[in-house]
Amino acid sequence: MDTGAIKIMTEKRGSLSDFTPSKNAENKKVVEKKTQKKDDKKPVMLRLNVDAWKQLKMLAIDQETTSHKLLIEGLNSVFEKHGRKPIA
């Protein structure tokens, strides 16, 4: 009989805790999540009628830009119209 086989069979098995992350590692992940810099932008939803949406998309294509950039440009125009700084 091979003695190597006997040794393997008689060794103590590891517990499930050997395969789970330590509390220290879990705490480190929580700290990392809290210290990550959040995006300083907030989402805004805009509902347009179909024709306005199509016109916006077509204008974006004609200008070789995105509809998002055009909307930001429009918002900045509204800010300027009302004497505010264009910060969008």
C-alpha cells in the first residue's frame, strides 16, 4: 500500500471559514466604497413628444454631436437668459 495515499486520507480537512474572506477584508471593502468619489452630477429625465425627439436626434446628427450635448447647450442658454452663470 502506498503511504502517500494514507497520509492524504488522514489529514484534517479545512473548515468553510478557510474559504471565506476575513472580517478585515470585508471591512476594507466597506471603507473603500465609502471613500470612492461620487459623480457630482445628478440625472434628469426629460419627456418630449415624438416630433421634438426626432428633431433633436436629426439636429444632433447634422451637428455631428450628441443630443445630450445639445440639451446641455440649451440648458446653459436658459441659465444665461435669466442672468445665471452657464454651469451645466
